[in-house]
Amino acid sequence: MSNMNYCRFQNTLADLENCQDYFLRTDSVDEAQAAVDLYRLCATIVGSNDLDSLEARLEKLQKADEDEDEDEE
């Protein structure tokens, strides 16, 4: 099932946190293969994105939210 755009990262984070505890516990070949694929995908994501840029984007969005809240008062 796909995630809605407004909660994609929130839902995926919760799912990844759940998966983290089970990487080495699976007894299924299919699940073990999926764990390897997931690990490789996560490594690709980390390697192709800059944390400083992501945090800067977060700060910009937080500032915009704060400004919007002040305008509503």
C-alpha cells in the first residue's frame, strides 16, 4: 500500500524503525532478500542526499509555519 504525500515519511519512518529490530531475525529467504534490498536502498538514499540540506529545508519549513501562525493571530 502506498503512503499519502502528506505522511509518506512519517509512515515510512515508523515502518523502518520496526524493521530495524528484525534485520537478522528473519527465517524466510524472501524476507532476508528484502532486508538486503532495503539495506541497499537506504544506503543509496543516504549516499545521494545531504543531511545539511535536509535540515536546512526543515528549518525553512518550520520558520514558514511559525510565520503563518503569527499571521493568523
